[in-house]
Amino acid sequence: MSTVASLDLLPEVIQFLAQRPQSSWVGGQTVQSTGQLTFASLDPGSGEKIADVADLDAAQVDQAVDDAGQAFPGWSGLSKQQRHEILQRLASAVEDRLPVIAQIESLEAGKIESQAHGDIQNFVDTLRYFIDLDAGVSNREPMTIAGHEAWSYRHPWGVCGFIFPWNFPFLLIGWGVSPALVAGNTVVIKPAEETSLSAIYLAQLATEVGVPNGVINVVTGRGETAGAALAGNSKIKRMSFTGSPEVGQLVGAACGRNLVPVKLELGGKGAAVIFEDVDIADTAEKLVNAITFHTGQVCCDATRWLIHKDVFDEFLDQCKACLEKIRIGHPLDPKTTMGPVVNKTQRNRVLGYQEKGVDEGAECLFGGGVAHVEGYSGNYVRPTLLKGSLKNTAAQEEIFGPVAYMASFETEEEAVAMANDTDYGLANSVWSTDKNRAARVAESMIAGNSWINAHNVFPLGVPYGGVNKSGLGGGVLSIETLMDYYRSVSVVRPLS
């Protein structure tokens, strides 16, 4: 018997998954591949196919951009109030269908169902935040210039392209498209091959609640075809990509050829700096939760743990105790606390880095290897703690799995130098009861984000982005991002 069929799925989810194949959604209509090509969407927890998804070609992606362009004058021509009312209906509809979307997301992304609930609610909260923020933005902004009457006027750009990854499919759609839509732009969304279903569901729901056709378009397909076509389309006015630095470079180069502004949110190799004055048990529990949350598939995670030498051994013991309590299982099992990684390729990547780290001299302090879950042949791995030189490959490169690399330090200056010894620059955290020291170290980090006595904190209104290999064009979740989706024209009239 199929393990997927035996899962306790909601009737609405079963009905949605019965659509074969799953279509892209362009101009308010379903779209299949020109050649009837599809790719399989798999349950990471069992390895079984849950859907076939339309595999669009470059010409179809170009048509989606054209359809979004045709919808732009009508959408941007609405008043703010009219646009906001439509988007409020969308937010409410997503909230009403939250259990359905969360289960789709959990089944396809390998995300624990309760965590998927949080991601869908995050989408709702983000969209409402930007609606409220945009309500306070005046399109006409006077400037005080001697001898002149002057002002700037804000317009939406037009068609905006988005390429999203598989780790937080629905949440990141909310982060990305919300400011673009409220400002009056239309969007073309390219979800990851592994996790296209929740984006398709969103597009269908948008049509149901009256979002005009062509305003929200979803093109499913492979990165090398559909993704490349979207990034290289000269009619796109702004582009946003979230994913690996390697693909980010390709997207950035394609946008550069067309002089299209691009926002890149890429990988990370975050550090957690733990001083000797912390509550060791509490800090260990929080960092273990961080590294096992969504099986470590979080770009801003703390994957390098830098621990003061005086508390290293005690901290390690507490981490081991916490890790022993982790229950690995299928993401729809309510007893599960850590699910699978997204696919076999990712599982092999995690296992490969574990092996490389040990081969280069790292000591495996806990875990490692494949995890076996009774009744399921999914992509499960054991959480891992490594210790050694920070020059080790496993300490330098992003693994994207539940692997933490541990090292000790003696002085504050040494800790900062160790934390900054990376090509990345996304997010770090500092753990100390000394508020002045914590603030001083946090400000010294070469990264877009520093957290104190916590990790992975995203309050609405605080800019989030990366530097160096972690990306460019930050400001996600803040007024900065909303302003990115307006273009300004300066208007000047001499007074004499």
C-alpha cells in the first residue's frame, strides 16, 4: 500500500492533488507544457510521487511575462484602496485555507506540519503588513528646494520576476511578492521544481477572490529552462532570486545584460558566538532547535558554533542531551520533531560534507549518517556535531542540513575574527548576559543581520538581507523593500 495514500490528508488536499498534471497558472488560466512535458513532485518523507507538474519551456515563460505586462495598466491604475481591498481578500482567503495549504507544503517540502502552519500564517501577516505600510505612502512627495517647486512622484515599475527556493516556498512568496503587489506591480513567480504545488494553489485562490487575471502568474518548470527564461527576459522591470550563490551569479549576470535591477538573497554560513556567562542549558536547547528546524535547510542558520573554552565541554554535553531527544520522522506525523531533507541530492550533499569534514581532520562528536524511519524510505539524515579547524571544508562551505561545526575561543577579539572568517555574510548571533558586550560583538559582524540571545528572528519592519557571498539588495520585510518596487520621477519647476 502506498504510504502517501495511507496518510491522514484533508479532503481538500486530496482533491487538489487529484488534478493531473498540475498546471501552471498564467493570465488567470491553467497552462500545460507545449510538449505535454512534466516533472514529478515527490514526498521527501517517503520518496513517493504525489503529483506531476507542467514543465514549461522558455517561450511559455515569455508569454507569461507578456500577460503580466498586459495586466499591469489595469492593476496599477486602480486606487491604493481598491488594490489593498483585493489583496486583503487574498490574505483572508489564505488564512481561511491555512490547514490545506500547510498540509500541501508539508507533504511536498518535507516540512513538519505545525511549522508549515507557521509559514502560511507568516505569508498572511506579511501581506497585511505591506498593505498597511503602503497605505501610509504618498505617491507625491514634495521637496524643499530654494528657488524651485519640486517633488518626486512614485510609480510602480511593471512586471516583476521572482524565483523562489524549496525550503520556505510559501513564506518566501509572501516576503517577495507582497511589496510588489501592493505598490501596483504585476508578478511572475517561478517556484522550485521540488515545491511548486503551494504556489499553484495560491494562484488559483487569487483568481477565486478576484485578483485580476495576469496580476499573479505562476510558471512551473526547470531552473535551466523556465528559470533562465524569466531571469533573462528583457521585459522584466525588477528581478528577485532566493537560492544558492552559484545560481544567484547566473541570475545576476542575466539581469545585468538587460540592466534589470536584481535582488539576490543567497546562502549563509552563520556563526553563533557563545560566551562563558550564558545559561548553558537554555542556549544549547535554542541552538539545537535552530540547527534541526526544517532539518537545517535554512540559509541564515547558525552552523558554526564558537564557544568560549571555559564552557565548551559543558555546552557540548547539553547539546548532546538535546539532540538525543530529537524524534526523526515523517513530517505529517505529529510526534516528529525533525523531518527529512528535501530530496536524495540534498541528502547526499549533507552526507558528503559529513564525510569530507572527517576526512579533513574534524572530529564527529555526535550523530552523522543516514537516519532510518520505520515504514518510510525518505531522505532522512541524523543531526551532526563536528569539531575542528575552521579551515575545514565543512566549516567553510554551506551544507544546508542539520550539521553544526564547533570550535572554541578565548577572547572577544578572537571570537569576532573567527565569526568573520567566511566568504558569506547573512546572519550571526551573539549569546551573553553582558548587554554591552553582546551589542559590541553584534555590531562587529560582517553580515546583514546580527541577533542577540536568539537566532532566526524576523520581526516585520526590520530589514533583512545579506552581504558578500550572501547576496545584495537587502531590506526584505521593511519599508526599504516596498520602496524598491516604486520608481521615482523628479519634477522641478523654477520659480523665477
